[in-house]
Amino acid sequence: MGLSQLLSLSFLGILGSALAYVWYYKGKGIEKVGATRTGVYITLVPLFAVILGRIILHEPITIIMMIGGLSVLAGIVLCNK
């Protein structure tokens, strides 16, 4: 495993897991917002993956991806009404 892969794995472990755990469980985030409302936002992960793929890796964004992203955002709006 190279340095780049090791740094990427560390980044995911520290920010993606440990920091999220601290913010939501120790920081009482779920308690304040509620588990149902918090769970809705997990659907944003693929949307951010597409956006970051475009910014960092210069991947193309297709019409299907845009429709999917709009569907995710519409679902979040509907769930939070």
C-alpha cells in the first residue's frame, strides 16, 4: 500500500467515521434532530460522491446523474415537510 492510499484510508477513517460518530452521538446531534430526519440525509452521500468525482477526478456528469440528484433533493424536501 502506497502513501497516497494510506492517507486516503486514514482520511476516511478519521473524518468519515470517528468525527461523524463524535458529532452525532457524543454531540447529541441525533438527539436534537431526531433519528428519522438524520437518516434522510444519508441519501446525500451518492450526490456528494458525484459532485466530488466531477471536481477532483473530472468525471462527466450525465443526464441520469442529474435526474438522480434532483430526485434525492426532492425526497429530502418531501421528508422534511
